[in-house]
Amino acid sequence: MIELTKTIGVVTCILLFIFSTFLLVRKRNKLSNVLLAIFLISNLLFILFYLLSISMPNSFNIWVAQLGFASGFLFGPTLFLFTACLTKFKKNIKSVDYLHFLPFVFFALVNTKMLSFNGLVDFVIHNVHVFSYLTICLWLLSAFSRKIKNYVSTIDKTNLTWLFYVIMGFVIMWSIDLLSHLLGIFHLIDSHIILNFQILSLSINLAFIIIIFYNALTLPDFLHDFLTTTSKYQNSHLDESIKQDILQKIKDYFISETPFLTGSLTINDVSKAIDVSSKSVSQVINELENKNFYDFTNFYRIEYAKQLINSKNDPGKTILEVLYESGFNSKSAFNNAFKKHAGCTPTEFKKANS
């Protein structure tokens, strides 16, 4: 069992080294790549420390153990800064952001034995630190999912759901480590079960490291173009008559050109088509329609979908055909939007109007 643990750990370390090296030499999205690389390296050091501890338990140097333990304090800050960078809550790293790395510096330089810390206290401090940052990351993603709907009409590939699942995966992984450690301290489980916990934890870590690396490489470029949003239009000088004129332009464009049938429609596309700034388009839709761009566009898509479902010319059209012809890219997004705007599912609507 311990050999399997070592094998998974070694494979994970090799992949982490390859991934982090690739990210550091990659030119595109440089800041997010560097932050992700440091995050991967922190994982590499922490797992390497664990592998050394179980391979050479008697000759394991206390300073090496201390450095391995300290590397765990890089995990939270780098994941937080990476998430903040991806969601555009941070455009660059400022001097104050380096304060996040003080716990790492402290535990790397100061011998905790001299401070009379014991293993349990260190473990508690470490877990509180990690879980605090994971919670902040989840909050950032929640705020981002609301923010992005002001700019795009399809969120399947832009709302960073993958990162949410990755962070939740790490929450589960750290929870497993915390549980196994506490149960081991109080002698409620034997070493064999603890090893099973560690194998599960390492496997989760390996799986989600691959997911976060793949998705970071395939992040759409256009996200970086318009996520520089306004501070809720506080400096806007649009009066009511201008707002009404802009809204009419938007509606006329949607009715005459049906741009909503394009699944990748963004607020920048609408802005260029009607020659109005994207900031003004967003403000008008939010304030006069009380909707974000995502819901505003989906309203037109659902109205068009209802027409297709009720069409006498092609009564055999399937729901799947309707959703793609209406500008949706996924069944789940279509069903959610249909229920929100029509008050029922597409199937229920089709039965009621057949």
C-alpha cells in the first residue's frame, strides 16, 4: 500500500514539474501563468516533503521538514492571486500582495521547535490558513459569475465553472487530510486506513492539477478584453432621454438583425453594431430593463424558441434542434433560461401548446 502511495506521489511530482516549467516559459497570459506555476510548485514541494518523510523517517532532516511544511503556506495565496487574476479582481500584483507570503517566510526561516509549537498546533494553523484562502477563492468565483453576465450571452465557457470544481476538489482533498490526521492523533484509525486516506487525497490532487492546467491553457482570450468593467456607472453622464434612445437602438437591432441567434454574442458585438460604448449598453440594459446582458439576450432567444416550438410549418422539430437554432450551446442553459423566462420547461411548453 505504501508503494502505491509513493508511486502516485512521484507521478504527481513529475507532472507538476513539467506543467510548472511549461507555464513559466509560456508567453501568453504571463501573470496568471506565473501564479499558477508557483501554485503547482508549492504542491510539488509539499508532496515531495511528504514522500521524503515516509521514505526516510529516521534520517529526515528537521530543516527539510520545516521547508516542506512552510511550502504549504504558498498554496492558499497563489491560488487566491491566480483566481483574482483570472476573474480580473486584480490586474497586476502590487506591493501589498506580497504580505500574503509572510506566513511562508516565517515558517521557512523560523524553527518552530524554538517557539514551542507542537505538531497539532502547526497542523491547525496550516489548515485554517488553507481553508480561509479556499473560501475567499469561492467567493471571488461567485462574484465573477454574476459579473460576467453583463458582458456575454453564453456563460458555458466563460464562467470558470471548472475552477469552482477544482477548488471544491481541493476542499475535499484537504478535508480528507484533516480528517485522517485528527483520527490518527486520537488513535481512532490504524495506519493502514490512514494510508488509504492519503492515497485518495493524492489521487484527487493529481486529477484536479491536470484539470486546472488544461483549462488554464484553453482560457478564452476574449475574457481579457472586456473584463475591465465600470464601477457601477457612477461616473456616467447619460440622461433618461439618451438612455431610452440607446435602449430603442438595442431592441431594434435585436429584432431586425437577430444577433442573439449567435451563441458567442458579446456586449462588444452589440456595442460595435449600434455604435454605442459597451459601458453605456451595459448601463442601459441594467437600469432600464433591470437585467444583465445574459438575461436580456436569453429573453429574445426564448421568445424565438417559443415561435419555433409553435411553428405549424415544422411541427416535428425537436427540442434539441430548437435550442441550437435559438442561439444556445447547451441543453442545461436552454432549460434554465426557458424556465426562468417562460415559467415552464420547453417540453411542458410544447405539450401545452400542441
